[in-house]
Amino acid sequence: MTVFNINRAYGMKNVNALDNSALLKHASSVFSESAHQSTSARYTQIPTIHIVDALRNEGWMPVSAAETKVRDESKKGYAKHLLRFRHTNDITRTLNVQDKISEIVLLNSHDGTSSYQLHAGIFRLACANGMIVADSTLQKQCVRHSGNIIGNVIEGLYSIVEDLPAVNAQIENYKSITLNTEEQHALAQAGMALRWEEGESPVKPEQVVQINRREDTANDLWTAFNRIQENILRGGLRGLKRDALGRVKRVTTREVKSVTENVRLNKALWVLADEMAKLKA
């Protein structure tokens, strides 16, 4: 997967919207004018860039783009791609490190492996985490490759926007819940089980919930959840793992670069946080 991250995953306080040249460079499938040969005659091809332009007209600008690296060369230019959109008001306003920003996440492909999907996203500046809200909190909007695609996508956009206050209310609830060390480790352990098979994790729960910056020192559920999400998806943790011959070797966890896996883990981790909130209640 090729990823375009503004200032290393939005490392600065403010970002600029991506123009078409940036999108083309990092997610060329966005511009595919035709569908892959494996799709059926009922498949209606609308290039994702037409959806991007429609969202731009509604005030939502693309700020990040990712594309799956395909093994089948015939699918090059049709691959699954993920775009994150931020409202123009959030692009132009002054932000501080503790801000969180609502985003719209668009997932699509032109090889028949994905419908047009709209997900609610949350971006936290402190750790540059781009989260995706679980369907149990805010249902994704799916638009098939048929019918009035652009109109249905815009309708789905506003359905998500209308429900974003509920997501922010849930986040405020997470912030009000304090987790002790044992509870944080339990949440990290559950998150690790989503990423690695049993006994395959090279790292320990205390590493997965470790603090990477002073803005993440709080012990509330929201902050712990952010630390876990960052450490699991971004990788870079050092640990030990046995190879096929039983020899122990040092490894460093890898960043999750698959579009599909990124969405799956983000949503599953959100579910874990919500379940912890229910237990604490």
C-alpha cells in the first residue's frame, strides 16, 4: 500500500487539502475511468475522483490517501483505496495539540472487491492517530456500484455528519473513565489478540499501552485507547519471537499498511474501548 501522510501522519497542527496531482501520485486507482475486467455488466463505473469532487463541493477536502499494493498486475490501477476527508472549516481554523477532528473516511475499489463505503473518522492531533469509528457506534454507509451513485454517496455523507455529535459524546464519556494499570494491560492484551494469533505476539501488553509523549500520560480510557491504537497500527515496538526452528530472535513490529486490515483493526479496537466503557459503568 502506498500512503500519503501529511507531515508523517499529520505531524503538524494544520494540514492542506490534497490536490489531484497528489492523489494521482499516491492513489492512482482514484482516477480509474474503467472497471476491472472481472466485474459484471451490471457494474456501473464512476471514478472515485468524481466522488472526491462531489465531496469537495460539499466542503469536505481530501487530506490523506492510501492504496493497496496489488499482487495481480492486471488489477493495478483498480485497487482498493482509502481517502480521509476533513471539512474546510477544520483545515483553516487554528488547532492545538489536544484537539480531535471529525473526518469522513471513503473506501472504494474498481475491481469489484469493495462498494463505495463512508465511515466516520476521528483524528487526534497529539499522537497523529487517524481512527475509524466502529459500526456499532455509527453505522457505515455503503453505496453499490449501480444507480445514482454520487447522489447516494452525498446522502450517506450527511447521514454520518448528522450523527457525529453522538460520537463526540461517546469520546467525552471515555475521557471520564479512569483505568488502573491492570485494566489498561487487559485492554492492550485484547487489542494484541486482534493483531496477532495466540502466542504469536512478539511484544507485551505494557509495551502496547506505553506512553510515547507527555500529552498521552493521562490514565483515562480515551487516552489509553489512543496509545494502544497507535502502538498496534504504527508498529515500531521491539520484542522477541521464535522462528520455525524454535530460535529466539529480536524483531520490530511492522506498521499495518493494508487498507483492509487498517479499517478492520481500527473498528475492532473501537469496539474494545466501548466494551471497556460498559464494564466500567
